[in-house]
Amino acid sequence: MSFKVSFSVPRPAATPHSRRCWELQFLEPVFSRARPARPSRSVMLRATSRLPAARAATTLSAQPRGRRPAPRRRRKELHFPGHPELPLGDFLAGRLARPRVPAGRRAILRRGRMPPAVGRGLAGSELRPRRGRCGSQAARAVGPDVAAEATARSPKRPAPGSRRFEAAGRWALLALVTLMSFATRFHRLDEPPHVCWDETHFGKMGSYYINRTFFFDVHPPLGKMLIGLAGYLSGYDGTFLFQKPGDKYEHHSYMGMRGFCAFLGSLLVPFAYLTVLELSQSLPAALLTAALLTFDTGCLTLSQYILLDPILMFFIMAAMLSMVKYNSCANRPFSAPWWFWLSLTGINLAGALGVKFVGLFIILQVGWNTLSDLWHLFGDCSLSMVRTQVTMGKHLTARILCLIVLPMALYTATYAIHFMVLSKSGPGDGFFSSAFQARLSGNNLHNASIPEYLAYGSVITVRNLRMAIGYLHSHRDLYPEGIGARQQQVSESSVHLCGSRAKLSAVTEPAGKKNPNNTERIPQHRKTLTSLSKFKADKLDRGLSNIGLLLIVLWLTVLIVMIFSLPSPPPSPAPTQVTTYLHKDYNNLWIIKKHSTNSDPLDPSLPVEFVRHGDIIRLEHKETSRNLHSHYHEAPLTRKHYQVTGYGINGTGDSNDFWRIEVVNRKFENRIKVLRSQIRLIHLATGCVLGSSGKILPKWGWEQFEVTCSPYLKGTLNSIWNVEDHINPKLPNISLDVLQPSFPEILLESHMLMIWVLWPLPIWWLLYELLGLHKCGSQISNYGNSGLKPKDNEFTSKPWHWPINYQGLHFSGISDMDFRVYLLGNPVVWWLNLLSIGLYLLSGSIVAVAVQRGARLPAEVEGQGCAPWGLGLSWVLLRGGGQLLFGWMLHYFPFFLMGRILYFHHYFPAMLFSSMLTGILWDTLLRLCAWSLACFPLAGGIHAVGILSLLLGIAYSRVLGREASAQVNLDPLGEGLDSAQGV
């Protein structure tokens, strides 16, 4: 900030001009305390001819009427800049005393600008006429002597030739930066000539577009469509399989797709250069940013392969540049450049969101910038209330059209092209509903006709209504030992045998003696007869006992022979696994039967009997002949849920195979419609409901979804099913063309599917899971994105690893003899960015507190209030650097909340913002150092030497990185030398 000192200079009486006032604008030391006077007051210094050598006195301007007089303060001596030893009054009396000048004549004495990029010191004070409405009249009123002196004191405007030379220099620097970026990105682009890392996924998806084969992916389609278009235009025929990293491309044309990604990655450097130049108005800051991105090995490596990352970063940087450009046109609203950059911002936002959902972060940044603009416009007190409302309405309408309607239209158009191109059946069919699959040529539901109502004996597939759960599935694999029940009938037979033994023991157990202590007295005359009878009875009992023992032995012998001669019972079958599977498969087929009979319902002699709401049924797996079965054993993964298995032999099982079928969306009719009726299967013995928990089974379950019988799930989509395929030769068929959905329904279904994949938790966790897959939802990516889980020889990482360049990522080269590519950033660049973020937080906080406390800052720090994008370092530091720091935070901190597996490449959008912040910060700090040391002779060279040292150090660090990568790639024998990128 600055304040003005007006003084009047005496002039000769013969001069016909009126009196002219002169205003002096000068600087005070850094962070000096501001005067508590009101902003409308100024310090007026008047010097007349009666003070030839006296000190000029300072006075305050007149107080407005009706206000209390300001408290008297101590007079402060004012010194002229560049002459601290002389008070301002002495300086004016000694150097500016001259004949009286009319009071109407005014000029402005200002301090010079900041040092240029190369080696000039701080400019001295300058005297120039005031700009404003009366500027032209004052210039005409200036006398010849005053005008000559003012012209001598003010710096001359650059000639048109010098301006053209400066513009040509700027364009030359931009061309040099762009040339360096393209040269580094396209160097050795064809190496290695095999599949590297995620080229497996995105190259394969580009082939799908060329072959028009439908697939599903968790990301929006724009990036993969552009890759496929680049391959098609470059002659690639879409026949390469992209099965795994390391597969040789051989004769297949892959350079078109790599070249397209390298082209967009090369444009990141000039985009960052122009963005920093617009934010700081400093060529050194822009050059430093360009050098950071040009010589960073991580950005270079990521731009040379068939990946979505260079496409995403291109749209993010283009949106950031467009936003900064239309901010610079704020003083010319609704002009052609303003409309152009605002519309271009909306187009780039649609592109960023159409590549990955990470584009939501740049949308948030542009939205915050828009709200800030509208808020400042609403607080413009120079406009009347009516005019403010009209202006606000115009600005709000323009931003809604360009930043909301236009991006949404383009984003929707990409999906329209996506579904129009992918018209053939492919690996993504199983993710979508049966009605959607009916529109894909090659699908068994396309132009198909099936029976309308479900009947006994029909072969069907049962599909879960929850997104991406799939079909009810079974196979011959068994549950491992210790999980659920393996030998259910065996254990039941053992219990029955134990029960029989218990009964046998109860029968053969001897009875206890009654009246063991019989003390009844017997008469003496009867004792002799009793003894004789007892002797005869004992002999008879011995004979009978021997005969009875022989009979018992014979009976037991016959019983043992009969037991061993009986046929052995059939072995108890171990229960097979029941899961859900996302793809069409023969193991998804089930036969619906009655629970009380084993007769074949397809017998032509039997009438057709339809399945109705409330019927008790059995579902027999067609391939294994096992019945869908449940019991009280706990499920493999979900506690308090019951296990579901395949049980029985040739359709013969037990009462635990019975299920009651209920129609959830039933209105009047009890019959079950194919593809339309929503059914629920309730286990008759336990009362639980058949459903899918959404959890992934381990490798013994082929990483398919767990199926359980839950006593808690009654009305959720996990427990709701519908019948999709229906085969019954005894029933008439109907066409499925009437079931094909419209485009809005397809768009809604695809986004519901992607949201479920990215967000399998309740709605308040949307931001938590927006970019990552939850642990229980990762199987979808196994088919849609080929598995977002660690692959062989690759490293996952955590967000705190990324800024410190802690751990990279293997792109290619597992064995010692392979061409090795390791994604890792330039340590000098990344650590300098990390240091710059800390320094920015410190210096930005100091400047923000000083400004908020009203401290009077030097002109170099505060800038000119009339030019929002002027050279004030505080404005550049707080506003320009603040936008970049906000972008870095938006693209970095959300990853701490994600439950998905993370990789090093997720940090690169945030790295772009940190590099731009580094360029602005170091340019600002070096300028402040040069200003604070202005009294020294070589102070003007501090800024130039510092910028040049940083540029040379960054370039030399890239050379050292090349040497290190060469040493890493020495083969075991030390005879060969291979080169690696990104090390």
C-alpha cells in the first residue's frame, strides 16, 4: 500500500497557468504499522516560496463535517526515497523549489518497478502524470518547463519496436519450452516393443472399440475411446490380444496409440508454463515450472505408454489454464475472449470427467473459483441494487450455460457414442440387466423369443437384481476342510446308530433287586421241605440256563450274518459350492422341480403346470444334478448367515432342499413372468432368505461372490432375483424386443453400476469410495478393469509415500535381461516441490497475517490496487499460489480416505500443481531477497542468479538420473548395457 503527499511548488507570477498540485507516492519499510487514519485522508505536504530552506510540515486533510476530530499524533519526519539522510521538507526545499506553479497542475511521484528477470537493480523514483479522467486536461495544462522536467523524471514508454521484440521473445520462449517437451516425450517412444503394465487393460479396451465389442469398466469411456480412435487412425486393426505384460507387439501397429498419449503428455509443459505466466506475470517463474516438468522422469515415463493418465492430466491442465485466462478477462465481461475461455473451461471439465472420476476434483476447483467471483461481484458497492441484480443474473446465467449445461451435454454425448459403437456382445454383458443385453448383437437374448411364464421342468438362469452380483452359479468344487458341512448324511447316520445303541443298552440293562434285605422269619417245620424243593429247583435252573445261553449264541450268530449280508448304503455326497458369477456359463443353468415328486415335468403325456406365488419348489443344478440346499451351518465368510450348498445325487436329497418362491412385485396374477417378476426364495426348514452377501470368496472359491441364506435380509436387492433365460419346449415363446431400454435408462443403469462398483457402502460414504473399490466390491474390477489388485512384481503404495518419492512402480522388465522401465520421479524435483509446499505455508501465512492486520507493505509486496493482476508479490503469493495449493490439496488428500488399492501414478495430477507452486514460490522469494538487499551494488543479480542456478540444477539432476539408470541395467555378466526410463 502507499499514500500520497501533495505539495505545491511556487512558480513565476507571469505564468498564465493555474496552480498545479503535485502528489508524492513513496514507500515505507516492510511490515510497518499502518496509520489508523481513515482511507479517505491523506498526508498533505505544502511547500511555498516562503520556505526556501525550511523543513516542510506535515498536516492531515480537513476533517469531514459532523465527525469528531481525530486524536493528535506525534509528527513523523518523512524522507524521500533514495535519500534517507534528508527529511522530506529539506529535500523539497533544496531540490524542488521553483517559481509558483498553478494549483491545478499535478503529477505523481512513484517508486519504480521490481527488478526484471535478468540483472537490473531496482528502478528509482519516477514522476509521471496521474492517470484518470482529468489526466489529459492536466497534461495540457502543464507548462513547458514542468512538462520537460516530468518527462525527464518519468521512464519512457517502450517504442513499438521494443514491444514487438518483447512479444517475439515471449513466443520464442514458449516455442522452446514446447520443443523441449516434445523432444523428451517422443525420444525412444517405441521402446520397449512389448506390453507394459496397464497397457494390458487400456490397449485391450481400445481394441474393443475397434471391434465394436461391448465391455464394462469402472471409468467413463472418453479416454479409452480416444485411444481406440488413435489406434484406428494409425492403422491398428484391433487383433492384438493384450493378454499380459511382456507380450511382444511384433507386426501389430501400436505406435499410434503410444504417440497419441505422448502428444497429450507433451502439452502438459506448455500448459503449465502459460498458467504460471498468467498467475504471476513472471517469465522466470514460468520457465522454472516448465523445467520441473520437462526434466521429471516420472511425468516423462507416464506420458510414453498407452495409459489414461496423460489424457486425464491434459484435460485437468487445460481446464486450469482456461479458468485462469477467463479470470484475467474479468475487467471485460461478456467480451469475445471472456466467452471463449469460459466455454473452453466447460469443455475441458467435460473431458476430465469423461476420462476418470478424478476429474471431479478440478470441477470442484472451478466451482469454488466461480462462487468466489460471484461473491465478489455481489459485494461491488459501486453498482446500484437494481444494476447489481441484473449483472449478477447475467453472470450466473453465463456460468450455468458454460460450466454446467455445456459439460453435461458433452459428457452425455460421449456415452451416446460409447453405446452406439459397442453394439456387439462381449465380456461386459453380465454386468448389465437382461433388458440391456437384449440390444447387443450376439447375445442369446438379442432378437430372442422365450416363454413368458415360468413352468415346472423349465431350464432357467436366476440373476440377482443387485448391480454386478451376477447369476446363481454352482460347480463341482467342494468347500475346503473345516468350512461348513462336508459329510452331512454321515454324521446324521452316526447319530442314528448311537441312538439305536442307546436303546439297545436300555433294553439289556438288568433290573435292580427288589427287597434286598428280606428279614421275614420262616417257621422251623417248613425249613426241611423248603431245602428239598430248593435243591430240585436249582438243578432245573441250571439246565434251562444252559439251553437259553445256547439259543442266545445261535441268535446272535444269525443276526451278525444277516448284517454283513445286507448291501452297503450309498456314500454320502459332499456338498458342492454355490456362488454367483458375472458371466454367461453352463454352470448357471438350473431345473425347477416340484418338491414332492421326481417325475419328469417335460414328459409330453403330462400337462404343463405353471409355477405360482407361494409354491414349494426344488432347484436342481443341471450340470452336477445337485439340489440347492441350506442348513444351520455357518456361511464361509459371513457370520450369522447359513451356508448354501449343492447337495444330493441325481436330484435326490432331503427336506433341506425345499424353497418357497414369493413374487415381490406381484399385483394380481400369481404366475411368474420371465425378466419381469422379482422373486424371493425362502428356505422352508430354516426360514432364511437366499441372497448374496457381496463378499469375495478366496481362491478356493475362484474369487466369486458368496451366496448365503440370511435370516435378516428380507427386502434388499441382495435377496431379490429374477428369471432371465428360460427354456421349455412345451411353452410358446414371445419376442424380447419390447424389453429393450431407452438411452436415458441405459445411461442411468451404467452410472448406477459404476457407482455401486466405486461405492458399495451407504450414501454418506460417497466421497470416501468415489475413486476406489471397497474390499467387498473388488471382484467387479476383475472383469471390468482386469483386477485392481496387486499383480506379480508390482508394488502398491500409500499416499504418504508419494510426495517423498519413496517407492515407484514396475512398468516392464522382470528378469535381468529384459528392457526395464521403473516409474519413479526425479528426486530433486519431487523433494524441491515438497520443500516448496512447506515454505509456501510459512511465507503465505506471514503475508496473510500482515495484510489482515493492516500492516503497510512495500509497493513491491503489495502491488497496485488498480491492477488486480499486477506485480504485487503478496497478490501473486496469496491468490496465484493459493489457487495452486488448493488444487494440490484437492488432488491429493482424498486418496487418504479411499479403501481401494493405490499406486504411485495416482499422485501425478497433484504433482502438476505442486510444480507450478514451486515456480511461483521461488520466483517470489528471490524477488523479495533482491528487494530487501537493494542497498548493495549486486542486489539486482540475486534474482537472476538464483533462477539460473535452479534451472541448471534441475537439468543436471536429469543427467545424473540417466547415468544411474544405466548403472542399474547392467546385466549379471557386466557385458551388456540396457537403458531404463523413469529411474
